[in-house]
Amino acid sequence: MSLQKPENDLLLRAARGERTERTPVWLMRQAGRILPEYRAVRASLSGFKELVETPEKAAEVTIQPVDLLGVDAAIIFSDILVIPEAMGLPYEMVEKRGPLFRDTVRDERDFDRIRTAKAEDLGYVYEAIRLTLDGLGGRVPLIGFAGAPFTILCYMTEGSGSKTFSTARKFIVQRPDLAHRLMDMITESTIVYLRAQIDAGAHLVQVFDSWAGILSPADYRTFCIPYLKRICDALNGTVPVTLFSKGAHYSYADLAALNCHTVGVDWNTPPEAARQAVGPNRTLQGNLDPAALYGNGKEIVKATTDMLRAFGGHRHIANLGHGVYPDTSPEHVKIFIDTVKSFRHE
Amino acid sequence: MSLQKPENDLLLRAARGERTERTPVWLMRQAGRILPEYRAVRASLSGFKELVETPEKAAEVTIQPVDLLGVDAAIIFSDILVIPEAMGLPYEMVEKRGPLFRDTVRDERDFDRIRTAKAEDLGYVYEAIRLTLDGLGGRVPLIGFAGAPFTILCYMTEGSGSKTFSTARKFIVQRPDLAHRLMDMITESTIVYLRAQIDAGAHLVQVFDSWAGILSPADYRTFCIPYLKRICDALNGTVPVTLFSKGAHYSYADLAALNCHTVGVDWNTPPEAARQAVGPNRTLQGNLDPAALYGNGKEIVKATTDMLRAFGGHRHIANLGHGVYPDTSPEHVKIFIDTVKSFRHE
């Protein structure tokens, strides 16, 4: 457990609902291809996975956006798919195509090859966290993360990315028994993993349900919310928890009812609608359209300011509504960050 | 203009807000890969585009679901990308990859190669409509369609499908002048095209904004609604118009304010929320989760019945919340259709 309180603890205070002098800001995928410095590290290695699995390098790229962009938090450089791999399904990251699994889980027999992950399976992540904390020297908080069980199930059944994840969805509809069994194993693995990240020093954890938007509200309630609840309850009282269910605009109220601190908002959801759905007792995180950073300086300042006003000055963590697009200029990202940092609510 | 009123005019009456004995039903992508009879026709040709461009064959596969599944409407077999092609950007349909354009529109010079489409550019579609009407013999209405201007712009700028359409989005943010110019040309082309479909006999037209969900509410209001308005106003008084903006859950009220009859609802939006947003004076179309058809007969009956109850008995056209998945069993599709047809609201 992290004993060290970071100098800049705006993110943690905003997550806990405390008043802050200004709105904290970071970006999903801030440690990544937008930075030439990241691309240089990446080019020195054999591929994306080597970077994820090499703690010194992962720590280096995790710290880059703190130094180069001035964000209020670092997020550990890793991949949500380390969990299926730790459960027994290795994957490759294929350039321009995305993740590819050799094996998938689609019937009973496929359970023979998987198991609930143990904390020690992912030692390289905790080591990267420890090295990052050393490098940060207490400047800003470090965010740990994991994929939500449903999003992980999507990859474990489909075996790759997909527009519709119809294989995953067929599995859930036709074998709800196996789907719940798999969700259970992923959930247990994720709890162990997030606890170990917290033990290593993560100050806050975020759970990414990247594919939430492909489910109907009824299925989201059946197959996702109970497992997110278990994760939130298991982490209760350790660090603040952020839930980000992209596209599940109907789920904000259900997410806010869980034992979490912050609900992520995608850029398709008006801030007012998100606030109405979650009520006053949760922090909201988001939600500038990532495409807004393609605009010029003046446009970025205006879009950012409009967003800050729409969320209001309390219980808000500024971010994009999704990961920053890789071809975004770092200068434009800085305009976004600086606008948040200099803005004061009237 | 079609003078012939179909025997089964449930769809048209429901669209116009008249009371109907029962809820009409059809499926997006009903003329397609779910039917072995479609696959047989498709296999006899060189590819998807030959099928689109051969009126006799397009008419044949358009009629198949009426005969084989018992739907209450046919929808002309075609492709939304015939419009960019008629505007001067030819495309190929690459197996398992989707559409691919050789040229795109990204700067001023690219406008040299495009023009507003003329009705006669797409004569094969109107011919397919006439042949379909002959084959249907007045049994059910025939739906014409087009892509919404924004969705067409996405393909014309990106040049292919994409998860984020970030090139299209960058174009809109960085060159709003050119984006509006292109939207204007697409809109004029679409109006000409839909009018010609109506002249050929289409009884209702649907405008598909398949990529609406990637825009922020503000951008949707700026770049989509005004052009959809122009289309609706141009068609005013001819046939009922359906607008389906997939993923734009925040846009239902804006769409309902246009001169349209029906608003399509995706499966992520609860029917009650859609009704609340559009008010009582528009028909809703949708929205069974396409994955629900992977279930067994009992599950399909329950899901369909639940959906029918949620929409209520008035101003509803039953459909899926998106196109039927290609690997869906036709028997399961029939269970869905038969459930709608035999259901009576209490």
C-alpha cells in the first residue's frame, strides 16, 4: 500500500469529493504514441509487448507525460490483455491489426487451458509501478488499471478485436452458464491484480470497460454490473476507484450505485446528462472529444473551457472522452492541459 | 411516385401514426447473408457490387425475405456507397475487409474529382426498384434508402471503414469549410437519389447514419442535423421518412424535431428513453438486440415480447436495433417475426 501522499494530490482529492483549488487533468493514452520520446523508446525494443513487460522501460514511458506535458497524474504503461495472458491465453500484438489470441474460450473444454491468475503472474507490472514511483519522486499520483471483466471476456472469446464482437455476444447468449463462469474467473483475477498494483503503490485504480457499448442495458446489468460490484467491494477502503464504461450511456446510474468514487464519461454524453444520472456523490471524469485536439489553439481553449463549465467546478477530473488519438500534436495536448490548469470557476 | 397502395400497408400506417391491428415488422439486412437463397445468388456473381448493380438479381434478393421470412416490408438491396461512387469516387468491396476507395476527399484539390450526383447515375437502383415492385405484386411496401450525409463523408474522407474515423474527424475539425462544402454536395446528391427512388415506386425511405455515434452532441448538431433537415424538407409530402442515427443517443429529440415520421432506435437505448426523447408524434423503429437472435426459441419469444410491451402498441415498427448478424439462423429470425405478428397488446 502506498504510504506516500503525492505533492500534487488534486486527482485523489477530486476523486474523494473534496474541494480542489482547480480541476485536475490527465489523458487516457497519454503515455503513448503522441510523444516522440515514447516512440523512441518503443523503437528501441522488439515490440509493444516487450515494452509492457520491461519494467524500466514501462516506467520510463509512464513518467514521460508528467515531465513533458505537465499532467496531474501518471498512469502505469501496460495493457488490459495481461490478464487473459496470466489466465493462460497468450496473445500477440500485431502491427496495424491489434491483439491476436491463438486460443479462445468458447466451450467447456476450453476451460481446461485457463485458470484464475495469481498476483505473481504479473510481477513485471508491480515492478514497473515501483520504478515509476521512484522516478516520480512523489510529484503526482500514479494510476493503476485493469480491463473490466466483460471487455476481457470479449477478447478471450473472440480472440481478436472486432466491430461487433458477435462471437463474444453469441457465447453470452448461448452459454450464459459458461459466460458467468468465465466472468467469475476474470473478476477474481482482476481483484488479485488490482490489489497487487495498490500494494505496489498505485494511488487510484481505473477499470476500463471499453466494449460496454455493444451490450443492451439488460445484458449490461446481468453480465457486467455484478462483477464490477465485486471488484469495487473488494477494493473498498484502499484507494479511489474509477469506472469507465465507454458507450454504456444507459449505465451511469448503475455504475454510480457501486462502491466507486469516479465515473468516466465518454464524449458522446453531455456532462449535464452524466451528472443527472450519477447524482452529486460521485466524481465525473472526462470528456473532451479527442477530435477536438485536431483544432487550432483557440478552438481547443474554447472547447476545453466549455467542457469545464459544463461539468462545474466540483467533483470533476478533466480528461478526454476516450484515449487521445495517436496522431495528435503534443503541443495541442499541452494547450488542453494548460487550459484546464489555468481555468478558475467563477 | 408509387400509385399502388400495398395490400399489407401496416408499415406505412404505423409510420404515419395511424392505429394498426398489430405491429409491423422487418429487419435491417434482412436481404442478405442470413438466407442460403441469398448466398446462392451471390455465389453466382463475381461479387457484392455486381449484385448491387444487376437489377434482376438485386430485385430477386430483395423479395426473398418477403417470401421466406414473412416480413411486412421489403427494403431494396443496395449499398449506401453508391452515392460516393456516383459523385466520382469509385470503391471496391474487399472480402472480409469492407469497402476501399482509391481516392479520398481531404483538401481543396480533391474537389476537382467529385461532383453532385445526377439521378441518372444510379439508374440500376431505380430499375431494381421497378422490378421488385413487379415481383412483389403489391403484397408489401418497398423501402428505399440512402446513407446520411455524415456517414457518407466518413467514407469519402477516410477511404475505408475505421474504428474511430479519425481522418474524417480531423477533416471536419480542421477544414469545417470543406466539410460543409462536401456535406452540401452529398446532401444534394442524396435528395436527388431518394426522390428518384420514390419516383420509381419506393413507399418509404430510410436514411442510415451508421457512424453518428462517433460525434459529440455539439458536432452532430452542427454537421448532421442541418443536412438531415434539408433531406426531410425536400421529401416533405411524398413518402414517410425514417431517420436512424446509430449510437447518437443524445440526438433523438433533435431528429424528432425534423420533418420525419419515424426515428430508429438502437439496442443500447431503452424504448422508454427513446419515447421520452421523441415525444408522442413520431413513430419509433427497433430495437431488439441482434444478439438476442442467438438465443433459443423461448428466449427469443420473451425478448421480443418484452420489447413490444416496452414500446407500447402505438407508433412502433418492430425491427432489430441494428442489422441482423450474418450468422443468425433464419429459423430464429422467423421466431422473432412470428412473435411480433401474433402479439396483441392488451
